[in-house]
Amino acid sequence: MTDTITTDQTAPEVVQRRLVQTAVPGPRSLALHAEREQEVARGLGVTLPVFVEQAQGAIVVDVDGNQLVDLASGIAVTSVGASHPRVAAAVAEQAQRFTHTCFMVTEYDGFVDVARALNRLTPGDHEKRTALFTTGAEAVENAVKIARVATGRPAVVVLDHAYHGRTLLTMSMTARNVPYKAGFGPFAPEVYRAPSAYPFRWPGGPERCAQEALARLEELVLTQVGAENVAAIVAEPIQGEGGFVVPAPGFLPGVAEFARAHGIVFVADEIQTGFGRTGAMFACEHEGLVPDLVTTAKALGGGLPLSAVTGRADLMDAVGPGGLGGTYAGNPVACAAALAAIAVIEEEGLVERARAIEAQALPRLQRLADACDALGEARGRGAMLALELVRPGTTEPDPAAARAVAAHCHAEGVLVLVCGTHGNVIRLLPPLVIEPDLLDDALEVIERGVRDLT
């Protein structure tokens, strides 16, 4: 006789408000963190050493009872909010059916359904195919593999300030040395780096940024690498770890056109920007960009590990049977979570909600930048927003100021992340379901932290 599995373990509802009852981190978190240091490799860093008891919507509850406003979303993963009921129910239902078979051994409909959704949602109306994997780095690495097979070429071109992952190839494609590359070389060959169209830091000024950055990329490809040797140009439509850099208008369409003219596969890394985060389902849509291949992960799985490469059918089918895969690729529980998360994004209007978050937050942050010399720029799209901290009156990066603002926010119960090649950018990634009053409260905390600098 089979035992009945019960799932009536509903967690109590978390009121969506900020609540600080102890120091952050509190005593229980500090004690657990001390245990962690005895058991976990120190190479796994942590932004804020609090241990989580529960998370719902835009609130993280730690073991000391503090309720933190989540402006990190697990690094853009829980875009539909933490523990969304539809995602949790889909996970529970699938886990009772089966948790794993490996799609390369026996098939299941969830994998095909996720592929169908991605083929429908990603930019372009051409015939597409999708392959599912587990992590964002896997997706990028497989996109390069596909491009190399399809073109018969070895080289990959990436941009300054890029972040693409932590595997050998994707680490080689990533720009920042510490902490992602230091000591881990030698790196993968045939990876070349071109300037990024970073308007705030472009020597010739933002007006000339797109044209000059594109000219430098073209020169690199044509004279140093050889266009006939380049399999793929891989770019983030908005750079994530590199500082939430919104490229100068026209740069990426120019790159895609150049790639097309030379038979180079243009890959859009939408791992952090995808699924409504920027106020479009995919950030490429802001400039009408139709990539050859798109990589996705993070918000795709609604909190479970899942990634994908989606693109032109002729490219995707260039790799023969058995050439792509992975034991956990497209795990059935993660696929169930993804289908629920996609349904939430579409049916609850979360793409539009991301635009509303931008309208609420970005003008306020830009006014703060105008009033504070320590803020070089406020920028972003949708619910992917950033503040770049500089030494007053200059464009010199000030990572210490960014750390100070982050520490202030954490102490006040607002979870923010620091990023940027120079470590001087505060990035904001609120869940797309965050309530306006809660976002206002978090923004007030950030404003106080920035004003404290002066």
C-alpha cells in the first residue's frame, strides 16, 4: 500500500511591510553564520549574513524576525515574487508525479511545453527551437557551442564590463577579474573583448558613444580577429554584473547588423534582463532587436534552476543528437515552475508592472542624482535600476561609497546589491509584484543612505 503524501504545510502569510526588530544581522543569524564558516568553503561569499526563515512576495523574513524589503530578487530570479502560490503549487504537484527522469533518457511534456513557450515569446517570428539546461552559464556555453558548430568558426567576441558566468569558457568571457577570474587561469582561448557602449564613461561623451564603440568593435573583428574566424558575438542587452549599463541607443542594432553581414551569430544574453524585468518581455525589444540566439535563466524558473537557449531553427538543429544535454537539463519540477511563472507574468501583467516600477522609482532616483555630487548617474529600465557612486565632482568610481550605502540599507531592512566592474554601483531588482507603498518605503531608505554621504 502506497503512503499518502500530504502537502498541507501552508506557511503563514507574510505582511508586506518592512520590520526591523534586531540589529541586521541579528543574534540568531550571527550564530548560524559562525556555524556556516566551519562547514562551507569560504569561496562562497555572501552579501548579507542573515539566515532566511521565510520569503513571500517582496519580503524576506530572517530567523530573528526581521522583515527585509527584497530589492535583490535572488539576483533577478524571483521576479514573480518569492514563493508565488501558483509556482509553489505547480512544484508540489509535479514533485508528487515524478522529480526526475532525465529528458535524454525518457521524455516528458513539461520540457516540450517550456520550449514551446520560449519559441513563442522570444523576439522574432522565424521558426525556432529551444534547448533547456540548468544554469545561466550552461546556457551561454551551449549557445557558443551551437554557434561554433553552425558556422565552423572558433572565435567569440564579447564586450567590456560583460558578465556571462563562472565556468571556464564563460569566466573567460566575463570582464571583471576579482572575484570572478583571479587565480583561475589559464582561460579559454579564442575569446576577444571589444569596448562596450557605456554612455556615462565613454571618453568622447554619450552623444558619440554608440557610433565610436561600434567602430571599435568592427575594427577589432575585421583587423585583429578576422570576421571569417568569428562564430558569435555575445552581448547583454543591458549589462548586469558590469553595472546595469544601458547601452547607447543604436549600438546593439549596429552590432547585430554587422554580425549578420559577416555570417556571425548574434547571441543576446537575456539571463538577467529577460521575462519582463526591463519593462518588455525581453530587453532586446526596446530597440527592435531580433537575435539569432537568446539565452535565458534566472526568472525563467520562478526560483528553481532552469536555463535555455532559443533561436533560429537552422542554427539550433546544426548540432547532432547527443551533442547537447545534461543530467538535470530541463528538470521536470523546474519546468513546472517555469510554466507557472510564465503564466503569472503574462496573466498578472507583470511586464506592465515593471514599467510602472520604473515610472515610480527612476525619476526619484534621478532627482537624487541631480542633488547629490556623490551620485554620478541613476539609470536603468523597468525594474532593473542602478545608482553609480563616484567621488564628488568627478566620474572616478567610489566603491567605498557604494558599500556604505548598501550597509545603511541593510541595517534599515532593505536588501540591495552592489555591482559594477569597479564595485561602485547599487543595483535594484525588486520583484515585479512589489507594492507601490513598500517600494516607496525602500526608496526613502536608499535616499537617506545616499544623503548621509554628504
